Amino acid sequence: METTRLSSKGQVIIPKAIRASHRWESGLELVVIDTGDGVLLKPKAPFEETLLEDAAGCLKRPQKALSQDEIAQAICNGVRRAWCDCN
């Protein structure tokens, strides 16, 4: 177990072996979580966590959505065109 000291400015040095094992490099932002009997340091996520409910429907279509039958017909037409172009 490694130890470190708290500086007068509230800074702590994380031992090099621990930084290397987690691939933490200079400039990495860490989230500090109070666990009650200590603190937990975790890398800050690059983006805010988003739920599917928050993002669903954010992309509007310029036209109405196609039905299953329309999609199947479009696939058939594409296959026919590709087949005819090959012969």
C-alpha cells in the first residue's frame, strides 16, 4: 500500500505506479466522490450521461416515416436495379 501527503494547498500526489496502471496522464479531470469513510477518484466522463428517453425523437424527419411494406418494396426495387445492371 502506498501513501501520500496532503499539501497546505489541499493537493495530493497520486503515486506514479497507480497513475500508470490506470493510464492517467497530466491534465486528466477527475471526479471526487465522498464515500463517507474516504474519497473515490474517477476520471470525468467526456460527455454528460444521456438517457435514450432524452435523445429519442431529437432528429426530425423532413417526410413521414416509411411503412414496413414501403421499406420492403424499396429493397426489392434496389435488388432488381442491381440485378439488371449486372447482366
